[in-house]
Amino acid sequence: MENSQAINSNRFRYAIEQSPASIAIFDLQTALVTCSQQWREDLGWDGTPVEGQRYSYLVPQAPHQWNDAYQTALRGQSARCEAHLLVRADDTQQWIQGKFNPWYDETGELCGVLWMTEALSEQEGDDFSWNRVLQLSPDLYCIAGFDGYFKRLNLAWEKVLGYTLSDLKAKPFIEFVHPDDRGQTLTCARSLTDGGIVQTFENRYRCRDGSHRWLQWTSVSVVERQLSYAIARDMTDRKKTELVLRENEAKLQQQTVDLTRTLQELRQTQMQLVQTEKMSSLGQLIAGVAHEINNPVNFIYGNLVHAKEYTEDILGLLELYQEFYQQPAPEIQEEAESIDLEFLVDDLPQLLSSMTVGANRIKEIVASLRNFSRMDEVEMTRVDLHEGIDSTLTILQNRLKAKHTRPEIEIVKEYGELPKVQCFAGQINQVFMNIISNAVDALEERDKDRTYREIEKNPSAIRICTLQPDPDTIAIRIIDNGPGISDDLIGQLFDPFFTTKPMGKGTGLGLSISYQIITEKHGGTLSCRSAVGEGTEFSISIPVEHEREDEPSE
């Protein structure tokens, strides 16, 4: 009772009410005991009796932070209430900030809360809002003087670098910059003192734990105030990511180089395997020609006779079905249309006839293969190159002979007197085959655009010349009058996998293998000379003798 009387004494009430400060006192039940006139005006209660009203009634729009601060004061501790744009009792808005303090009586017993408030101008309120945004921003805001010291910093600095704001303000900011970045940083600082603007400048700042963080800056100065205003963003994670990306890119580039090299090696190996496989296959073919070809051919002959008879019987039976069952079941009719029965009936006899012709040709080809390949040789032998050329032409005879679309491709032989040459005959014959086959391909491709009569007037031809330019060398020239090859392609002809043929008609390995056979296996030369519209000439030169008979590498 005595405490209550003390609080409500006329002298105390008069002092509060007449105070120029904005003060309000609440009891332990949050009821207003008294307040100053300034408090009434600041909170919009001017002219309205408010004594006895509770805090929640008088300040219904109070933010949670104020309410928490009020409760803190009731527990005997002072607490600030941050500036807030308050909706007052008269429905107007006012920026208010203040502080709640515990209120004690003369005996020291807590008996209420003393609330001191301050009304802020609109500009002050806006400044507070802006400063609060800066403090909450994850970016680093600062004001630095031209004297090299930080003047103001937001809380993000503490979070990013680990120093207190006081630590950062106590030393020149350049001391926190990585030694390697100080020169550039000072250059930018001098630019700002001249009134410049710095954008996207990057440097490293030392953290409290000794590590460094990458910061990206945008800065502007106010020369009149000798201040620079800057925003920095922590780019450390991005820098780490960029570093990882650069390292990965470098690794990928190296892997690309390694893979490219490996691919080239694999292609070379593949080329060797293709060559070896061809040679091995032909060698095995020749070695077992009697048993591996003649027997199957005889088997095919015998079966083709029976197959032809069976086919005639089946087709005859089919005709009877069609004659006497002209309305077959829908399922049968649908299947007949699906397999194109009429085409099968017409094509099957022709197919059997083609197989018979093919079987007849096998025996003719075997004889030429025996002389052509000689793939079973593991040492250089002395051979007549003319025999190898003739065997190659025999094998290609089917491609050279006349067709319904064109006359025969003429072969002109201009053979000189040649000694027998020490070489791997099968490999040399393979070179002949590759070059002459390419010539035939070029002539056929060109003749597609010519009529039969035009070809007769200017026949397609391949000229083969052999000579011995000196006692140690043999030269072979293979010349066609085809479309020719452009200069920009000549240099690539012997590259692995390069081809001028349409897709699907060439592997690009033939000339590359031929070049390797002539130059590496026989120590000779292989070159090409061509002119568009005039034809192409391949020149082969190999020595007659070799110092030692090396085995062909596989």
C-alpha cells in the first residue's frame, strides 16, 4: 500500500506529466499509471484519458520485439525497442523508438515498467529502415575514409571475416588485404579519392582464422566528405567453383589430347589389323582352296538343282490353290499381301538362277586368287610384277566388262622390260588392287552422268605403264582418264580414313595401307598427280633388291 501511494503521489505524477520527455509508467499488471504530455502526443492519445488502460490497449499495433522488451523489463532488465513505424491511436503513423526500464520503489522492490520513447522524423525512420536492411544483408557494406580506415560496417563483415566491427575499424583496411592484392587495392583507392567509380574489382581479405575470402567490390566516393561508399560480395565459393572448373577443364583438355592420340593409335592399329586380316584371310583361302571352296561349291550345285525342282513344285501347287480357291480366307489374303506374294513368285526363280551363276564364277575366281594373293609368304621373294598386275585385272574383270549402262572400261598395258623384283608379292598385289579399284570407282561415278554414246566416243580407260628408270628401281604408273581430284584433296589421299567416295562406299584405308606397304615395307615411294577433268595418275617406285629380307610386320 505504501509503495502504491508513493508511486501515485501528486509530486511524482506532476513531475512525469510535465516532463518534456516522452515517458510512461505501467504497473505490474501493465496498466498505465501516468505519462507525460509528450508521450500522449507521440502515441496519438492527446486529449484522451488513458490512466488505468493496459499496455496492450494503448499500443495494439506494437511489434513483437517491443512486447518482448516489455516482458524483459518486467523481469528486472532494461531492453531497447527498435524504431518502428507505429500506427497510433488516431490512425496516423509515426516512427517511434525507445527503451523499457524496470521501475523500483523506494525500498528497491520492482513495482512496474518505465517506458521512455522518442518520435523520429520521417527521414530518420527511413534511415533506420535502410540501415536495418544493410545490417541484415549478406553483402558487405562499408563506408571508408580517405585516411584508409573503415568508418561504418554492417554485421555481414563479422559473419564473413570473423573479426568484430571494432577490430576492423581499429586498423587501416589495407592490412586485412592479401599481400598479393594490396597494389591493385591501393590503385583503386587512389582512383576513388579522385572521384572515380570502381566496379567489379576483386581482392582477398584475411579472416580471423588466417584464411582468405575473395570479395568483389563496387565503390563510389564523395570527395567533399572524404568518404568512399562500397558494397562487397563474398565470391569465395564461386572462385573455388571456377578453380575446380578450370582444373576439370584442364584435365578434360588433357584427356582429349590423350584420347585423340589414343584414337589415332587405335586407328593405326585398326589399319594394321585390317591389312593383316585381309592378308591372313586370303592366305587361308588359297591354302585350302580345294577343300574349303570346291567341296562347298559342289554341295551348292547339287542343292541348287533340287531347290529349283522343289521351287517349281511349290509354285505349281500355289497356282492350283489360286485357281480352285479364288476366295481364300481373309487371314490368308492378308498374309499374301503382307509378304508380297506376287513378287516372291516372280523373284524366286531369278534368285535361284543368280545363285547358279555365282557358283559358276567361284571356280573361275579361285585360279586368279591363287596367283594374286600369295598371302602365305613370310619372306620377300623374287616375282614378276606383270603377273601380279594381270592377276589383279582378272579378279576385277567383272567390274571392267561392259554393262547395259556403259561400254567396257578399256585397259591399256604399256609394259616395259622388268627384272624380277624382290618383294612381298601379296602386299604389292594388294596395292595394285587398291589403286585400280579406286580408278574403276572414279570412272563409274563419272560415267553416271554420261550417256552410252558419249562414253563410246570418249571411252573410260586405265593405262598401266611399267619401266625400269635405273638398274636399282622399278616404276609403275597407273593412269585413268576419270574426273580427277582437286588440289586441296591430294594432300589427304594417304591419310587413314580419308575418302572421296560417297558415304558407305569406302573405308578410307586402301590408299593409306598402300602407302605404308610401299614406303615402310619396301622402301619405295607412292605419289599421286591429278587435275580436275583430266584424270589421275598414281606413281609407284620400289627397289629391285633389298639389303635383307625382312618379314612383314603384322
